[in-house]
Amino acid sequence: MRQDAGHQMQGSYKALRIELAREEIAQMQAILARY
């Protein structure tokens, strides 16, 4: 049961990193769009 919880946390951590990367890319595009 403990191992399963660890797998779930790893999965959500990956998803969180993907979300952060998407936000960073969106911000970069917004900054580039100004120029």
C-alpha cells in the first residue's frame, strides 16, 4: 500500500512539472509577442 502511494505521488509530481513547463512556455510566448 505504501509503494502504491509513492507511485501516485510520482505521477502527480510529473503532471505538476508538465503544467509548470506549459505555463513557462506560455509566458515566454507572451513576452516574445510584445516585441
